[in-house]
Amino acid sequence: MRNRCEACRGPGNYGRPHTASIASNLRSVTWQPVYHDIAGPVMPEYAAIARSAFWLRAKCDGSCRIGCYLQEHMGTAQRKMIPREHGAYAELLFPIATVFLGGSPTTSTWLLAIGAIAVFLANEPLLVLFGQRGNRMQREESDRAKRALLVFLLVAFCAGVAGLLLATVAVQYAVGIPLPLGGGLIMLAMQGLERSMVGEVLAAATLSSIAIPLGLSSGLGLAPTLAVALIWLVTSLLGTAAVRLTVARTKAKSDEALARTRFKRLLLILACLAVIVVGVAAPYGSRIGLWVLAAAVPVAVVVLTMAILQPTARRLRFMGWTLVAANLCSLIAVVTTLKIIQNFDAVEPTLPFPMF
């Protein structure tokens, strides 16, 4: 008759796999070294791994004659080699969507956009190879990361070169703006500083500057193109500042830290008010191309409300979706304004937003 292992509540035969349904019982196991020809030494950290759908074999505390041994995980879900930072997707896609919806994209515009997206996606496998996603990830997923990095870089190179060959001289010079910014961002990411204040500011500047060559290649004027890049830079910085302020206020324990948080909150409120004033006054200016600056007002109003209400860190998810909704409003406003600029040489605005 087979004995039953008191740790796994299952048959005590050698090599029985523990699935996620019974993995919680492994917490009662007395961990002992396992022979190297079986699985290598047992580490206490595998108790946490057992609760995440890994198959395990563990050596029990002796109640089972044959015992259960720790086994290397099998059949685990492979991690997708795409960036994990969800906010970065918005910072990348909103400028691109603005150009495609507000301008007249050409073949060069499409190719340059594909190249920019491929470079963005190549960031994740690069971080895996340099160990910024953890040593275990670097050890187990290095081959997949190399293949993914090679594919993304090939797509970026082919699409980028083809897009530049079809672009005008002005667009070719404009590509020189996001390229060095992206290089600096990659250097920071390789050192694990992409989430620092400098890294997030540089990321916002890099991703928003993609709109400059794309806008010029899609037929937008220089002033509207620069205004579009400025809008998404400002909105990204305001959203990032709101999130960082919420986290800093939650972590602040001392009076000095609370005082710094209050000062940052005051600066954020003043910045939002300045953006609102400039956005409302922009349609009444003489430069038609700067009318699109009014599109930054929805995000500024939302961030100003957050700074005044001071939500807790538990509301970060709600804050993120609220910022996405505000960005959608800004997208609609800037695309509508770009269409007005293209269809009319001059429009006398009657509303703060040149929507009609």
C-alpha cells in the first residue's frame, strides 16, 4: 500500500508533481537539500513559486517513505517581450494618432511610424538582456529576448531607412530630434533609471518628439507640428507629476517630507493654471498654428482637480483611466483644430476651443 505524504496530501510516489491547486500545502514542508542529479538545492523561495501555478516536487518531512522532491518548473507561461509600462503606450500612440488623424499621412509617414513603434517595442528585450527585469528573467529568457530584439531592430531599421528615403529633406533633419533623445533614454533604462524623474521626463520628451518628423511628412506646417509635440509633452509631464505626487504623499512620513510634498503640490497647481491660461488664450492669438495648444486644457483641468482633491495611492488606477479619458478629449480637440487649419486660412474663434 502506498503511503500518503502529509505535506502534499497526495500519493507519496517519487516525482509526483504538485499543481497550483495543492501548492498552498507546500508551506508545511520541511525544506531539505535535494540531490543535484534530481533538481539541485532546494531554496525557501520556491514556496512562493508554488503559489503561481508552477509544478513542484518537494522533499517532505519524513512521513512519506519515498518522498517528494522539488522539480524545475514545467510548462510555465512565457513572458511577452513587450514593454510593461502602460503609460508609455499612451505617450507613444497619442502623438502618432494625432498626426494620422489630423494630417494627410504618406507612405513615408507610415514607414517612420512603424520604425518608431518597433524601436519602442525593442526596449523590453533589451532590458531583459541587461538584467533590468531580474537575474532569473535574464537567465531563463535571454534566448527569446535576443530573438525578439533582433526582429524589432530589423523592422525598425528597414522601415526607418525606407521612410527616410521617401521623405523630404526637412523630415530627414527632423528625425535628428527624437533619435538622440531615444539614445539617452536607452542608456538610462539600461542603468535602471527609466522610472526616475529624469528618466520619465526624457521618456515624455522622446515619445512626444516623434510627432515632429511624422507631422512634417504628413503635410502639417512647422508651427502646428511643433505645437502638437508640445501638447503631448505637457500632458505627459502633467500626468506623470500627478502620479508621482500621489505616491510621494503616501510615502511621506516626516514633517520635512510632507513639506516638500506640499511645495510640489503648489508647483503642480501653478503649472496647471499656466497651461489653462495659455490654452484658453491660444485661439485668440495671431498664429493660427498655435491654436492647437488649447487642446492641452482638458488634461490640465483633470490634473488640477487631482492636485486639489489629493487622492490616495489606492486611486492610482482610477487616476490613470481618468487621464486617458482626458487625453482622448485632447486628441479630439487637436485633430479638429488641425482640420480647421487645413481647410481655412483664417478662422475667427468665438469659443475658447476652436471646435467649430
